[in-house]
Amino acid sequence: MRIYVCIKHVPDSAATITIREKNQIDEGVTFLLNPYDEHAVEEAAKLKARIENSEVIAVTLGKEGALNTLQSALAMGADRGILIKTDDRIDSILTARALKAVIEQDGKPDIIFTGKQSIDSEGMQTMFRLAAALGMPVAINAVAFSTDPQNALVECEMETGVRQLLEIPLPCVIAAGKDLNKPSYPTFIDIRNAKKKEIKQISLDSLQLEKPSASMEILELKPAVEQRQAKELKGQPQEVVEQLIEVLRDEAKVI
């Protein structure tokens, strides 16, 4: 079975992000493997362990620094990696087209894993665009997964905690949620062995992709500003409860 995992190189959520030139960030911060993609890599590695003669190929698009993220995926169990190299900021439309082109060049996929979203843009569009481009079904926020030679059985968590059970034919795209598994973080030996694995670099320009008729652009980034203020509620228990209900209803607007 040929298993692809599409991953993303993202800023560490614990880093202090500085905005540059209105719509860019200071890329001097630490970057890492998108946390949701860790679950995708883990599930791909588990599937490989269950099915003989399987191979896991990690694919990403980005600058040269994304090689470090590919190394992380290799240390977690991927067999080899592919970097679609570009210094430009690419939207989900072109990203999906690039992933499709490279995957089809590399071989015929039996299944493609992704994370359910990235922690930087949180667009949640790439997996849908990739599946549509490849003519495959897609399941998002998968929390349970199994497969047989023809189909995948996927349990997906929807809004408000409702879960949906899907049976979809292979090949397909599965977007992993955080409850799908617990990633097995690599040992020192895993990290050392990962450095010996193949990473193929392909220029985005060399793919000669057809220019999409539409595109998305980030016009401006603004820092998230916390504006919380502590408020003490005084009085008897009944009075405090009434005050709390009023705050939740009129100020927080959550009830």
C-alpha cells in the first residue's frame, strides 16, 4: 500500500510572533511539524505496520527550512519525503494543485492522510481541494480509522461533539483529528536514522502548474490582543449567581 501524508511547516504556537510589512511574520521564530499532522503521520505509520509491503511518503510545500519538518515526519515513521520548494507564500488552491501533481508523479496513492487543519492559517481547505482535484472522497476530523482492501471506515467528530461514521472507498483522503491517536514521539535513534532517509526536492516552478482562475491573499495581519479585566462579584451566594448570569448573558453573550 502506498500511503502519502501531506504535512505543513508552521510557527511554534508558543513562539512570540512579530508582524512584518503588514502581512508577514518574522520567520526567525521556531518552526515545527503542524501538531494535527503529527496525528496523520502516526496513523500512516500504524497502517504501514498492519499491512505488508506498505510505504509512507511525507510531502510538504515550503522553503528550505521545511526540510526540518520532513525530518520530523521521517523520524516518526515515514519512509521518505518530498519537498516542493518555493520561497513564495502559496494559498490552499495552488498548494492542492502542487500536492496533486507531485503525488501523481511519484506513484498511485492508496490513501492520503493530512491533519484536519494547520495551526497558523486554520483555513481547513487544502484537504478538500486536494481530494476534489484527485477525484477522491474525503473525511475530516477523523477520531477513529480502520480499513480493508476496498474501503475505509472512519469515525468523524462533527460540531457539538456529534460523531459521524463513514464508509468510503479507497483511495481517499483522511484528515486526522487530535483524538485519532497519541503520536509516538521519536527516540534519538529514530532521529539519527531519519537523517539517512531520502528527501527529494522539487521546485514548484518545475511543475508548470496551470494558473488558477482564483486566488487568496493575506492583506493584513494583526496581533491578538487580550482585553480581559477581572471583575469581583460580591454579595450572598444567590446574588453572586444572579450577577454571574447577567455577565454571561449581557457581556460575554454565551447564554
